[in-house]
Amino acid sequence: METELWRDMVGKISTICVTGQFKRLQHQLEDLYRRAGVPQPAVQAYQDALLSLLAEEEEVHVSSPAN
């Protein structure tokens, strides 16, 4: 059961990370963070872009009429 949960999560993350939307958001955030002097701007931008799109996906999933 736990393995299936991990597999599902990895699948969601992989699907998000190859999209143009993710890549654009990541680059925009990295540019902003670099100009703002955020430590490790590339890592922070990657994490924030991923969390943002995961949250957006979850919001759509929760608010869909099928649920």
C-alpha cells in the first residue's frame, strides 16, 4: 500500500516536472530569487515551483464535481 502511494506521488511529480508550465515558473522564480539575493536560488525556485503546481493540482482535484 505504501509503495503504491510513493509510486503515485513520484508519477505526479515526474509529470509536473516535464511540463512547460513548470519550467517557465521555475525559471521566473529563479530569476526573481537571484535578483533578491535568496541563497541557492535554483534549488529554492525548483522547490517552490513544484509545490505550487502540486497544490494547484490538489485544489483542482478537491474541487472537481466527481469528488
